[in-house]
Amino acid sequence: MTEREFQTNMTAAKTFSELGEDQDFWSGYIRGLRRNYHGEKFGTDEEHELWMAAINSSDESRKNRGLGYRAGFDGQNINQTRAKLNKIGR
């Protein structure tokens, strides 16, 4: 991911979060995006494992943050991510 792609995705995700749209998802996406771009320099391995495992949580808020984290960590751009959210009715 280039710096420009990182900045574009980050700016859009922050905007969606500020608009109140799926705030848990977007906060996870932002964190995952940072981990993707900065690698092991961002966060610890233990934190990364917790965020990755959050997708399996019974708590909806935590699960949504985990889903967002994975999307960001996988390097999904903002358009791919929005398309997937729209497809599942969010």
C-alpha cells in the first residue's frame, strides 16, 4: 500500500466514522489499516492477535471492530470496503 492509498483510505474511514456510520467497524478499520501500513511498528503482536480474534466475539460492538480491523489489515481499499458493507445491508 502506498502512502497516498493509506492517506486516502484513512481520511475516508475517519469521515464515515465521524458521520456516525458503523463507528465500531470504522474504528477497527482505521486500526487495521495502520497495522497494515506500518507493520509491526504499530501495536504489539498481542494486540494484533486480540483484534484479529475480536471477529469471533459474542459482543456485537467488539465483533464489528474485529471485522473492520481485518478489512483494514487485509489492505481493502475504501471502495471495496464500502461495497462489502452495502452488500450486507449496512
